[in-house]
Amino acid sequence: MKYRSVAAILPGEPIEMGSTIVKQPLPTVRVERIDPFLLLHHFGPYEVTPPFDPLDVGPHPHRGFEPVTFLYQGGLRHKDSRGNEGTLKGGDVQWMTAGRGIIHSERASRDFLEQGGTLEGIQLWINLPQKDKMAQPAYQNIKAEDIPVAGSERSKVRVVAGNYQGLKGPVRTHTELLVLQISMSEGGFVQLPVPETHNAMVYIVNGTVQLNDNWSYEKEHLLQFRQDGEGIALRAETNSEILFLSGAPINEPVAQWGPYVMNTQTEIMEAMRDYQMGKMGFYTEY
Ligand code: MN
């Protein structure tokens, strides 16, 4: 396999989110987006002691893209203006299609807050093509046990979306995506083929990995790849957790303001107006 080379090494930069700090490797000053991926936030690991919730972000709207949450440790509760409600535990994935508009909140789940413990996860924003930006909102709550696992004892590859080694991820996507969660113990090795047209990257959630039998990279770094090879290889130097993301680029203009990602500035204005007018539904706390 001819390996893809590294185009950029992006460290997760600490940014303030409400009462806490998250790590943000994308976007940065250097890399605005990796089409179709817009943003990646790594929250935690936080040691949570009852009743303080480090994630208590109030209800807010989204339109035009898909906010995805990978929960690694702890418990989360989701609630939105379309009547969806769900709880996540470590290993679960929440895939929201904001489409024409949704108002939601995500916070630590009640059970988890009562007992305390470690909370850690990733929030990823994936763009939607123009034809799907105003689609009906959707909510996919994927349980850890429904995610197929490939690989070996020392390198487990969980297929969240797309196809890998004959396994198909459970998530329905709007564009072609390959999303893999890789857990490796020391010495674990995986080769990941990447479709020729895809933009690809890996985020190292934890551990240290050697890439393509060459340089090593540490946790909390995102590696963006050039489109110059058939795939990548990862070898774990310590126990490691990696998020692999690749996708067919959408190649459309992006107008982004806060929680809205559209194609034009006019559509951003419409989104703000529609939210004010209640067209994204109403969120009520109980
Ligand atoms: Mn949100």
C-alpha cells in the first residue's frame, strides 16, 4: 500500500466553552476545514464530582450540517426541539442531522452526575451538501453494542459509518464517509485503506502512535493527510485510542456563523430569522 503523507499536524488548542475548556484541533488559523469536516472538539477527560456538570451548555440551535458526539467515558443526556431524547454511555455515538433546524442541549446524564466519574468525548461537525441542508432533522442514537468490530485482539476497529473489511457501519449518512474508532494496545497495528477521492485525517484521543512506519505522534493531535496514497498505517507505541475520519469532499462554498453552516450569507440571515420565529421548534426543559 502506498501511504498518504501528512499535510498538517494540528494540536488540540484549548478554548473556553462555558465553564470549561475543550481542545480544538479543527478549525485552526492554519486549516479552516477539511471538507466535509468542519470542527472537532475533544472534551475531557474531566473528573466530575456531583453535582457539577462541566458540559452544561444551554439549549442552542443548529442548521445545515450534522453535529456528531462520540462519548468515550461517562454519561450524556440529549434532548431536542423535535421531541428526541436519548442517553449515551461510554462507547455510544450520537449522530444528529440538524438539517433545516433543531434546538438541543447536551449535558451529563443524571445517573452519571449522581455517582460522578470521568467524562470524555468528541464533538464533530460534518457538513451537508446544499441539497440536504434543509432536510428534515434526524437523530440517530447508536449504542456501542450495535457498532461492528473488525481487527484483532490488539487492534480493534469499530465501524461507525462506511465500510471496512466487509463490515458496514450502522449510521446513515448523506455523503460518502468512513468513520472508524480504533482501540489499540501496545504493538497493535492496522492498515486503513482510504478511497482515492476522500479527504482523510486521524485524531489521537489517547496514547502515542507511529504513522506509516515513520514518525510518531502523541495524543491530542490531529493529522491531516494529502491525497497522495491508498491509505495509512498505525502502530500503537502505548495503549492508544484513535478516531479515523475520511469523506468525499462536498466542494461547495461555505458560509458559517456560529451554529449555522450554509452556502451563502443570505441563508445565514434566513437561519437567524427562522430561529427567532420559532421555525426550528421550541425547546422546553422539564
Ligand atoms: Mn450543539
